[in-house]
Amino acid sequence: MKDCDLIDEGLDGLTEKYCSFNPRVESWFLMQSPWPTLAITLVYLLVVSYGPKYMSARKPFSLKWVMVVYNLAMSVLNLYIGYELAVSSTARGYNYYCQPVNYSNNVYELRIASALWWYYFSRLIEMSDSLIFILRKKTNQLSFLHIYHHSTMFLLWWIGIKWVAGGSGEIRFVLFVYLLILLE
């Protein structure tokens, strides 16, 4: 076997492994292309960059009820995500130490993928907390870490759902969403 054949076989393997999308999510909202996710992230970065300047000459908004509804809605959403992940992974007998992603259309595997998609979508919803900070003129809460987290997690979760919605990493999300419920 020639070196070029080895390279060709290696590239074919990489292409097959890393360019094969999760077919179950192909038709789901925002999953056809990374461009909407990137555009939303760009708009987010523009809002956090120019929003404080826009609000500098204005009075802060009182958004107490908006914050109560937002926190309650996020708590309910995270509770739903955690429930779906816990019930579905338990029903499938997941090994939380080493569970490969199952790309089948099994009802529980689809519930796991759907719950993880909802978590991805919650990353979009959570970008609005930055807007709430800006409108309340609490821009000290817009730290580099806060902005970096919100601007990267949405894209990283798109990548995760597009390729690997499931598997043993799922238990981390069960624990994390319950932590988010406590923090909301």
C-alpha cells in the first residue's frame, strides 16, 4: 500500500466521522445551517457592545416582573429538560461512564436528542439576560466572562446537537440543568 493510499483512507475516515451530521436533527429549527446561529451570536455581540452606549442617556427600566417571569420560565424549561434526560436515559439503561451516542430513532433516544436541542435553544433565550442587564443599566454584570459564555455556548451547542445529541455526556446535562434550576 502506498503512502498516498493511506492518506486517502485516513481522509475518507475523517470525512465519514466528522462530516456526517446527526440525521435526526436535520429538519429541526435552526439546525439546517450554522449561519442563523452565527448571525444571532453576532447580533448579541452588537447589542452588548452598543446597548450600554444607547442606554447611557436614558433612565433604567424597572423590569422586576419581566425578571420574575423570565426566571420562572427558565426554571420550568430546565426542569423539563432534566426530567426528559433523566427518564429517557434511565429507560434506555444508560451507562453514565461510557455510553456511545445512539443515532437510532428509538423513542427514548429521540427524547434525549430533543431535550438536548431544547437546552441549545435555552442558550438563545438566556442571551436575553444581557439585554435585561443593559435595560436596567446594570452593566457591571456584563463581564467579559458573561459575554464570552453567552456568545460561545450557543454556537458550541449547535455543533454538539448537529453531531452528537446523546451518549454518556448527557448525565452532565442532567446535573447541570438541575443546578440551573437552583440558580434561577
